[in-house]
Amino acid sequence: MQPPDPRDLAPAGLAPVDPYVIVLFGATGDLARRKLLPGLVHLSHAGLMPDYRVVGVSLEDLDDEGFREVAGQACEEFSRHPVDPALWREFAARLAYVGKDRGPGPLAAAVQRAGAELGGSPRVLLYLSVPPAAATAAISLLDDAGLAAGATVVTEKPFGTDLESARRLNATLHEVFDESQIFRIDHFLGKEAAQNILAFRFANGLFEPIWNRVNIDHVQIDVPETLEIGTRAAFYEGTGAYRDMVVTHLMQVLAFVAMEPPTALAPAPITEEKNKVFRSLKPIDAGRVVRGQYEGYRSEPGVAGDSQTETFVALECEVDNWRWSGVPFYLRTGKRMAESARIISIAFREPPRSMFPDGCGVGEYGPDHLTFDLDESSRLSLSFYGKRPGPGMTLDKASMQFSLQDVDREKDTLEAYERLIRDAMAGDHTLFTTADGIERLWEISTPLLESPPPVLPYPVGSWGPDAVQDLIAPNEWRLPFARRWRELRISSV
């Protein structure tokens, strides 16, 4: 009896995907071990992969069995789901390895062998999980191996460090690949909650009509991290928080919040609306930017004693179009902060208070907020004023909250990299960035990159330099929260 075709196992609503040979550059690196290899295992076990083979490429001197051991250790340590031994053996049998230093011939031969095992004419996905300095060499190797024609290529951030370098990188890619082949991955957009922004905005008659400058006062996108730079000093010193996080992550999320309704829920219309947002962004005003550096950063291994690299950045930006004119967007991210979070907070304009008596509580807790938590739990909260039970008219802030924990489909969610790998194999560009989009973001960043404000120190475990409060005044940052997310309560009935 023949085993079922993996393409027949895809859930309803997902287009089947042709067989693939996945060539994974940087196959023994940190990203591959933490996300990519465990993600491929989960996709396979969930019935979301076509028939496939994986050819790992890296600098380590390994054979196929050695790579399988590396992959097994990675999945045991980092997988979000228990890996059944029988299913693991099935996955491991699909792995092969080629040392990068062996050159294009052995790489081409390994891909050909993997394709022969699949039979027919499988497609090729090239995943470049390599540092920016190694990207050009990897692209040349793929071209010399004859693997570029017709392939799908996934590239990791950073997509340049300024406008000139972004243009050079895109030119290098376009020498070998057509733009339609390129998938610039941003794992923030692969999160369930990020995509829920589109559903929430455009599928609900309650919110779509008020999503504009008339009803929204300001927007905050806040991604604090408790993590230090660790072993990434060489990368981080040449990058900093703005290049590392704002251009490649926060601005992409901003586009989902600010975009106009696309003509269809399809890659091309959604990409066009995102790029319209980027074209509408005003150049970043360095006077509306706060840069910070956590105390002790200059003592980290590999960091210069007089480093001016920011580990924190907060800024105000403007979308200069009809919908958002006059509505400030505040972005903030940093290392070694008080807690880690990924929050989008929409602050609504406050109504007149004239009918309410003094001291009743109206206005004491700030405006109503709609808050999206981009964590894996995919939570959202709507705060509002409500009457306190009892005599008189005293108002308190209350909230309605939703979480994936509240429904029975939480197990169906995919980790961001899992979703994006599957989308790339299906040829779906919806959640990926384009050359035009990324170059426009570097273009509006030029005034800040050419004349950055000084870095200000901030204590480890804080919310950044004190100047960040002046940036948003008279409003306030939504972190830390006055009202915490409610935990799921399991009924005993």
C-alpha cells in the first residue's frame, strides 16, 4: 500500500505544495538550531510539509550522520513540541550535509541526489541563514552550483544597514534572482497576533470605521527586551537597536496597523498597501528620537570602551496621508529593560467630560486603548470606563480581553518561522518585505543615521532614559501595564 501524498494532508484552505529540496545555509548556526530545524520537524509532523529533503550547508566538517546528530540535539533542546522517536527517525532520514568549503560541485551533486530521491521535478528552496558578510559568498556559491534558476530564496535580516548598503545587497541578489524569487523574512509578521490585526481591522464593522485620525489619538509599538547582547557584540556594534529592530521589525508592524484595505486578501494587494504606507512615512526627525545605552554595555566582551552604539531607541514617526495625518506613531525597543514584551497599543481620542462631575474618575486613567500582544498567546485587550457598582457616579477602568487560550484551537498555531517557511514554499509573499519597501525605509532613516542624537545611559532593568517620557508627553507609555493580562481560569464545574 502506497503512503499518502503529503500534499493531500494539508488542512482545508491551504494550497498544496510541490515537493522541495531545502538547501539550508548556516545549518549548524544558532537560528537553524533554535528555530529552523525544530520548525521543519513540526511542520512535517503536522502534515504541512510536502515531500522534501534537507541539504545542510555550513563551515563545520561533518558528514550526513554528524549533521543528523546536530539536528537531533537542536530539536531535543529547542522544540516546542515533543518529538516522537519514530517521527524523528523519519525526519532524520531526509537530512544530508555538505561542507561549504567543498565548493559548488559537491553542493550541486547533493541537491541532485536529494531530488532523485524525491523523483519527478522537485522545486528548490534556498534558505540563507548566514551573517550579512557571508551573504554575497553564499549567493555566488549557489549561482556557481547552478541552483539559482527557478529556486525560491529566503534571506534573513539585516537587509542592509543604510540606503546604500541595502541597494548594494538588492543589486547582488538581483544579479542572480528575480525579485519574485526572493523572500525577505521578518518573523514578527509571521506571528498569529500580527496577522490578527488584519482580521480585526477589516472584518469587524465595529472597528473598521473608526480606524483613522478622527478617532485615534496616537499609536504605540513597544518591543522591550530583558536580553543582553550576549555573544552578538561584533554584529551589534555595527548595527544598534534602530537598524536591528526598527527598520526590520517595528516598521513592518506599523504598516499592518496603518495600511489601507487591500483589494483582496492576496500577496500582491497587501504588499502594495504596505509599500504605500512606507512611501507616506515622513523622514525620521532626529530631534524626535531618544537613543540610549544600558549601563555596563561598554564592558561587554567585544564592545569598544567609547562605543556610541544604542541599545535602546524610541522615536516618533508620522504617516503623512489622509487617514493618519496628525496621528503620531511612537516606537520603542531596547535591551536589558524591565521586562520583555511585544505590544501594539491604539489610544482612542477622549470624548468631552463636561457631563461628568469632578472627581468621578473620568480621565484619571488615560484614554481607552486597544492593545495587541504579539506574544505566542495572541492576546488583545480593549479598555474602557465603566461605572463602579454602588451609589453615585464613580467610574473605573475595565477591560475586555481575548487570548488564544480562550479557544480550543491554540494547538493549531504555528511558530512564526514555521508559518513563513511554509508560505515561502507556497510562493506566498504576503508576510515578506520587498526591495522597494526596505529601500524606502532606509531612505526615511537617512536623516537620523547621518545626525543621530547622543546616547543616554539607562539603568539595567529600567524602561530606558528619562528623556523617553518627554518624547511622548503629554501621553504616557503603556508599559508597564497598570492592568495585567488575566490568566486563563479553568472552571471546576
